[in-house]
Amino acid sequence: MTAETAPDSSILPLDLRQDVALLTAAIMDINSVSGNETELADAVEAALRTIPELHIVRDGDAIIARTELGNPERVILAGHLDTVPLPLTEGSLGTVPITWESGVPGQGVLYGRGATDMKGGVAVQLALAAGMFDGGTAPKRDVTFVFYDHEEVEAVKSGLGRLVRNHGNLLDGDFAILLEPTDGTVEGGCNGTSRFEATTVGEAAHSARAWMGSNAIHAAAPILERLAAYQPLTVNVDGLDYRESLNAVRINGGTAGNVIPDKCVVEINYRFAPDKTPDQAEAVVRELLEGFDVVRTDAAAGARPGLQHPAAASFVAAVGAEPKPKYGWTDVARFSELGIPAVNFGPGDPLLAHKDNEHVHADAIRKCLQALQAWLAG
Ligand SMILES: [Zn+2]
């Protein structure tokens, strides 16, 4: 899948040296809803190929760009190129093309799809790559820039997962930063996530003669009672408090308005702290729902924050903000699987991600770039 061919010259080149907020806007104007990343990947690749110090590999709509300076330490800066679909509500600002609230490009709040998740982060990566060798000084750490497709969809399609399979050797490193939105704080590691189905079985009968059957939905009541009564844990891992969640997220049962249901399935989602493996998380659910038929349908391990690693510690010190735990599952877990400690650090409020009014302040993007520039130079 590796292509060393020259990119399409008809693409308008991205100017990586313009103000990073304006660069963000330019990237946001290229629609890249998951599955439709090629145009943006082409533009990113073309721009990166203007930086002669970078060694570039393209795989599908993902790109790895590495410095090869022989420094003792290597950091990975990673971000996804895709976004969730555009808003369906007419007049929503979180769409393509972008809108500057002030009417002045580069000033104030920038609205559009990917504003927080995560084209500001991608713009910061690109600006860092372009500026690294300016002024004749080479960075003290080697850097691997990773841009990938299909983050916002099923895990099997993940562009990062594909890069790990096809080019795992190019993803070695001491520390990884994912530029997902964290509002400028450092969020370490992430909770794991797993899904289960708890099934009850009854006997169908006409509801006019209910005593001839047995109601599977009623039989599921204790499952819901135990879940509702469960007090989720808060677990300290490497100095950060990870708050867990255990919830019924869907329930399915019954066939008709006059039939006693013979089957009921309760779908359960357990977000577990990164001190547990998926198997240990499963044991928690099985113990709570003892006596019920429970099947695990999905699981992804969490990631320990790894903030005691020297590269991570120096990064946290340079940013100067108190690190926080990450509750949602992110691709830091993929780096964790490779044995690379990873944190999230990026511009924009994560709570605005995927919303119809997705937006980011231009200064938040600039601040993120300055923090990373200072750390890489230091
Ligand atoms: Zn994201």
C-alpha cells in the first residue's frame, strides 16, 4: 500500500507557514468526513513533501513523516484527518465551509466541522513540522508526525490500526502526544471500554393468558436493579483519578403488544480504569450479574498515563498545567499497546466535539502551538 508517487499537482497547496489559526480554517474548508479523507490527505502530503528533512510514507489516506536526526529520544505527534458527518440541521455553523464569528479571518472564534475534533490539532502538527528547521536549529528530539484516516468510525477501519500493522517499525518512540481536544490541558492515558449482553429467557404466551408463559422482560428487572444500585469506582492510576462508569445502554425484548416476551437482552457498557485488563473488567461485571447469562461482545483496553516517563514528565512540566485523566477511550490506548506512553493535548473544548456548533478560539490553537514549540526546542 505504500506509495512513493508524487501527489496530484492540481491541489491548491496548504501554506504551512501562515498563522496556525488560518491554517486550521484552510484545513477545515476541505471536507474530510470519515471515508472521504483523500483530498485532505493529498494536501497534507504535498505540504509535508516541501520539507526536505522529513522522511515520508503514505499508506492509503494516512501519512507518516519522520525526522531522522539520530537524537536519543523520539516523540510521536499524532492526529486524525477525518471528522464526523456534517450537521443535518440547516443553518448549523459546525459545517463546511468555516465561519469566523468576528467576520475577520484569524480573529476570535472559528466555527466549522473539525474545529475542535481535531483540525486545530492537525494544523498545529503541520505548523510544527514546517517550523522545526527554521532558523537553522535542529530539534533536540526526533519527531514522528502521524496523520491518519477513519478515527471516527468502527475500530476495524482505523487508519492508525492499519499503520501499526503495515508500518509498526516506523511508529517506534519514547512518548506520544495525540492532539485531540483537551482545552490545552494534558490528559493522560484513558479508561478502557467493554460491552456485554445480559440475556433473560422466558416462555411466550398470549398476554390474555399470561400464566401460560413466563415474562423475560420482568426477569430482567434484577439486572437493572443491580446496575442502578452499583456504585462505580474511582481508581488512582499513576497519580491520576480515573472515574469508572457501568451502565445499561440499550434494552431489547418483546415481539408484539399481545405476546408475553420470551427473550430480553440488556446491553451494558463498562468504562473501566486503566489498572484493569479487559478480562479483569469482565470479572467485575460477571460478579455483579451472577446468576445471569452474560456475554462479552466488545472490549478495548485502557491506557495508563505513563507520566513518570522522563519525556512525559518534561512535557507536563513545560506545559505547566496539572494533568488530568482521560475518561473517553482514545487512540492513546493503541500507543500504550505498543509500549509507548501517550497523552492527549490539543486545542479546543472536547465537549464541543461532534456538536452542530463545533467551534474553537483562534488563540487556543496558537497557544497549543507555542507550548509544543517551546517544549521541542527546550
Ligand atoms: Zn477526535
